[in-house]
Amino acid sequence: MPGFWLQLRALDGQVGTSAQVLALLEARKLTERATRWLLHFRRPPFDIQPNIDFFAAGVLTVAGGLPKMLAGLDLSSFEERRDMFTSRGFPDDLAERVAAMVPAYSAFDIVDIAASTGRTVEETAEVYFDLADRIQITRLRDRITALARDDRWNTMARNALRDDLYTAHAAITRDVLTVTEAGTPEQRLAAWVARNQSAVARATQTLVEIWESDAFNVSTLSVAVRAIRTLVASSALPG
């Protein structure tokens, strides 16, 4: 972040202050989520340098590989954010860096999954983002992010739902990489769906009913996240 802040400060007087503030907020959200991930999945006390050594190269690989690793809604949302910052005077490379901060939330999960499955970070990221689009995790995440934060409890409920969704997403990605043969992300996901056909059909039906209801609140989105979580439980059963 220090290097990013210097890049942003160098734009003083060249771009609107509101655009700089938006970029700062994206950076703050990324820093907060990275901190929360580490505190949740690397319970303190832990050695700082070994964790830096474990994550650094993979996180840089994910950051450097975006947006070509993205698919569907993740990709279109990235392009919208990038184009918005470019239109407000940001250099192309900085606009891309800010736009990539949302999918970069997943970098720790991706590196962790790659290490535990023995796959490359690139292969893991491609499966992760393809999965997000194909079973509508990205769409669900965006609805959760849009929930009201008008008091402490609503904010906590929203954060808990989002964290549960990210955890389920990581678990499914790990399973896809573990139980399927090498191939394209599309081929691997098709093979995984074939192994978990009934569970996927039930989850899909639940999600379709929620999308058709057009009622997106903590209750309906909790049910939607639970539908995704059932895929984790089902995939853990013998094939």
C-alpha cells in the first residue's frame, strides 16, 4: 500500500479529489479484508515473516494476472471500475490496479488452496473465478455487498454472510481441484457437477427461486448462502 499511496498522491491537482478518495477507499477495504483473513485463518500468535514468505509470491502472481484470470461478472465489473477511473484521469496502470482490488480480496484464499492441492496459483485462480461465475457466487456476493449497513447488527450480518460465502467458495474450489482431472476450468467444473448432480440441482433451484422473487434481504440471502454451503457438504461425501 505505501507504493500505491505515493502513486495516488502524485495525482494531486491532476484528477478530482473525489476520484482519489474512491481509490483510497478501495485500498482501505482491501487492507481491512486482508487483515481480517489473516486474523481468522492464521490465528495469532503467528510468525510474521514465514507468512509473508508463504503468501507474497502467489499474491503477486494473482495481482499481476488480473484481469485475464477473471470471468463473467467479475470481469465486466473489473472493466467498469477500470474505465471509470480512466475516464476520471487516472493513468491506465493505476486505474487497473484500483479496479483489481475487489477480486484481489480472494488472493489469500487462492494461494492457500494452491498450496494445499499442489496446483499452481494460476490454475487455481482460473478455476476459482470460473466457478464464481458459473454457480452464481459473484452475483450472490454483489447482492450481499448491497445490503444495508444502517446499524451495527446489519453491518455484522452482512459481513458474516459475505465471509461465509467466501469460505464456501474456497472449499468448493479446493474440491474441484482435488477430485477432477487436469483440464480447462470449464471441463473441471463440468466433471465436478457430474459428481454432485443432485446437490447442484437443489442449490440451483433455490437460487432461481430467490432471483425470481426479487427480494434481496438478510433472510433470503442467508438461504442463498446456505444453498452454496450445501455444495461443500455434498462434495465431501464419497463419490
